[in-house]
Amino acid sequence: MKRSEERIPVAISSCLGGLAVRYDGKDKKDDAILSEFAPFFRWISVCPEVEIGMGIPREPIQLVQIEGEVRLRGVESEHDWTDRMTAYAEARAAWLVKIGVAGYVLKSRSPSCGVQTVPLYGAAERVPGMRDGLFAAAVRSKLPDLPVREETGLETRAGRLAFLEEVREYAAQV
Ligand code: SF4
């Protein structure tokens, strides 16, 4: 991939960036993504769960449907993080706009960061289909044209090239 002169601000789930911020105290560092895009992107690391004060390690959370609403709750405690995450996500998305972010690499299957890969649980069983995590949904609502990928969408060279081109085009417009 041809090197650009100025690196473009692109957000990334902190765990993919190598920070040990997951619920189990580990990371999900993706060396291929980090090294391949290093000449082009200036990474903006974001971990919504840590930034709303959930701590490390922490109880796993999940999306649960309650009276027709999607809620973000602790798996065992059923502590409800929805309102705090929603308020945080709106503020963070506005900040991402302000700094001119031109892309986002998000962690798959996370109830906060996942993009159409997150299960939703009903009272008795899973609700059919997959959804966005609560944070990802807010970002995508605020920035509907922002190039977004989960790490799984960047496993091939063709996938990475396509994302780079999308990010460059987006950056040229903002
Ligand atoms: S998936 Fe998102 S919320 Fe979960 S550890 Fe990674 S950055 Fe934090």
C-alpha cells in the first residue's frame, strides 16, 4: 500500500490496539492491522466499557430485550449499564466528529463495540438475528457514512485495501 504524507485519525477498539482492557483483563491485540495501517492511520484508542467506569477485570455484559427495549446488562448481576453507556456514547461520538475521525476499527461480537455481530437475549431465549453493540450503534447513528470495520473484515489484503481507500475518501471530505 502506498504511504501517505499525513496520517489520518482512525478510531480503534482499545483491546485490538493492544491494551489489556477486556473484561478478563486481557487484550485482543491485532498485530496485522496495527502494522499494516501504521504508515497511514493515527490510531485513536477507545474502550467504552472502561471509560464508563466498569473496571478491569469486570463482569461480562450482554444485550437483553426487556419490554421491547434493548438494554446492556451484567450477565449475572443484571446491573443495567444502558443509560450510562448511551450518554457516554453520544458524547464520545460528538468528540470523534470534532477531531475529524475518518474511520473506525471495532471489536467483533462485543456487546459494546460489535457491528451486526452481537446476540440479543430475550427472557427465555435468544432473539433471532445479530445487532450492533450499544456503543457502536450510537457511533454509527451519529456518523452514518463513517467507514467502519470489525477486525474480521480486515483479515485479507483486499479487505484492508478497500478500507484504506474508503477512509482516504472520507478524510478528503471532512
Ligand atoms: S470490545 Fe470494546 S468495550 Fe470491549 S474491551 Fe474492547 S474496546 Fe473495550
